[in-house]
Amino acid sequence: MAGLIDLEELQEKVILIAVSTGEEDGSDASLDELEELAATAGAVTVGRVIQNRERIHPGTYLGKGKIDEVRDLVWELHATGVICDDELSPAQLRNLEDSLDTKVMDRTMVILDIFASRASTREGKIQVELAQLKYRAVRLVGMRNSLSRLGGGIGTRGPGEKKLETDRRLIHQRISQLKEELEAVKRHREVTRQQREKDFALTAAIVGYTNAGKSTLLNRLTGAGILAEDKLFATLDPTTRSFVMEDGQQILLTDTVGFIRKLPHHLIEAFKSTLEEARYSDIILHVVDCSNPQMDMQMHVVKETLRELEIVDKTTVTVFNKTDRLNEEGTEDGMHPVPRDFSSDYQVRISARTGEGIDELEQILRTIIRSRRIFLEKVFPYSQTGRIQTIRRYGQLLEEEYRDDGVAVKAYVPAELFAGLYSDGKG
């Protein structure tokens, strides 16, 4: 029992702080999300402070009066630290720690911490360590100023400065090493992707805001058995599974890491190769939590992130998920207008949890696959029945009739195979 009490005492108690620079910046909603991030990282939020300012203070993030208020709050609420809702510069981080006399974290640190605890594959671990080191390298440079505060002379020479140079060199060496390892993983994925292309398999990347239900959807369609928790970033490593539809056609589905507002640029860079699955996919399934009041903002974040990653001009299906959470009466009286996305090619409303709307989604996928195939009608001589096996494997065989002059076939086949199938033999 004593052990449990110790653990309780060890739990971090944090105060969330943000700067609101205008009415439309959504600071409250952003802090709600930060509170969820903090909880996912294992901290409990005991207070929150928002300061209205024209701009973020370049030296201390908050203004002086607000810093005094937060310092008193830390003491009153027995908080063990504060978390800022933006990425802090090295100077802001150091000055705030000095002023508040407590541990100071920023949004990026919390996200990196969650990613570090969630990464399970070799690639995921490399990505996270790379992002953490890049983040730290910048802050290490900032430490120069704290050494120079001594005013030169004693204390600024010798091991202090040398230690900093050594740390920086080690970090950059490790970053180079990790980048090489990541390239090797990338090459391996490239080979896998080429193999898929040989199999003429169409691929769909499942993207969306974190906690929109991407893993639940993949589990529902393929029985993949991936961790699908009501948590931010429950899935970190990409998972690819084959989804075989009722008519025998199949498509490869890949779950990707969830997007989030103010996603640290280190992570966008580090996770580019994970999200490359989306770049090379034929179809984007954009999963949206339509029960979330912040739905429009979340859709905007996902679209902007995809644009930043140069994932454009794809056939896009917007999948409005969690319809089971919508109050149907609310839909009629305008509380929950019917969700729409005019920028996508197709849209569908589903509940990945209950299975509602899944048949409609499957129908959309079948339509997309068919639109990328060519109708083939041909009589194959019996000496070429192996061709029919090829059609069965890579296309969709609609009809086959055994006649005296051979096998009459009607099918949809991948465009890459059409010419070869049609020109060979007689018929």
C-alpha cells in the first residue's frame, strides 16, 4: 500500500499556460488538447492560465505580472512544473525556469515524451530519438548564454565550455548515425513498396487528426488487432494490412500517425518517412471525428500537414467517423449540422465502433478500384488458361464461359496488364 502512496506522490502536477494573441486563436481549445497530452504523458493538470497579449514575449513567453501570478499559483497548488502551449526558445525556457523556480516544459517536449513511450518498432524508435536530439541540439546552443552570464574569466573556461562542445559534437554524431539507419529502413520499405507495385495492389493511407478513430477503422476492416485506445497518439508505427472485399477485390490499408495542431517541426521532419506511405498511396482515407466540436479545425490541420508533406492530388475519401456519438435529435435542430467536405472526391458517414456505414465505405472503395481498371472481354484459347489465373489474382473476374474455341472472359484488369492480356494469343 505504501508503494501506491509513493507513486501517487510522484505523479507530476502541472499548470498549463498559454498566450492568446487574438479572439480567434482558440487558446481554450488548444489548452484542452494540451491537458489531454499532459494526461497521456502521465501528468495531472491542477491549473491553467491564459494571458491576452498582442504577441508572445520574446524573452519570457509571459509578461512580468503574469509570471508573478503563475509563481504564486505553483506554490498554492503544489505544482511540480508548468507546460507552455507553444514551443519555447532556449532563452524563454531558461528565463521562465529562473523566474518561476520550477520545471518548465513546452508542448513539443510533452509530445516527444509521448512518442518516446509509444514507439515500438525500430523505425519508430529511430524517428523519436532523432526528433528529440534535434530538439535538444538547439537548446544546447542556448546554454552558451548561461555560461557567459559569469562575465568571462573564471568559470567560463575549461571543462564547462569543453563539456558543451563535447555534448554538441556527440549529439550531431548520433544524429548522423540515426539518419543513416533511417535511410536503411527507408530502402527496405522501398523494396516492399516495389513488390506491391508488382502485385498491382492498390493502397490506401488512413490519415487523420489524432484520436479520430483510424486504428479502430483499420481493425474493423481487416481485423488487424492494433491498439485502439481513446488516447492521443495511441498508434505511432505504421501498420499495413490487406482488406479483402466481398467481391474478392483487395486493397492494402496503412494506418499512419495522428496529426495534431502545432505539430513540432522536428516531428514533421522526422516522421516524413512514416508518412511516405501516404505519399505513395493511391487513395487517402481522411478519418474525421464528426462528434468533436473542433472538427473543422482538425480537418484544416490535417489538410495543411498533408500539403506541407507534398501529399496532394490523391483520390480522397473523407470518412466522418463516430456518428454513433452524435445526438440524432441534435442533427435536426442544428446542434450538429450534417458534416460535409467539399474538397474531397467522396465522403461517407460511419461508426468504426459499431460498423454503421462500413458497407457504404466498401462500395466507395470498389468504385475507385474499378475506375482505375479496364474492362476486358476476350476468348482465351485453352493453351492460355494461365492468363485467366493472372486475371483472378490481379483483377476482378466477372464471367467465364467454357466454349469449344476456348474460355470467354469478362473482367476488370489493371491498366498495366491490359495490353499484355489482350494482345497475346487469338481471340
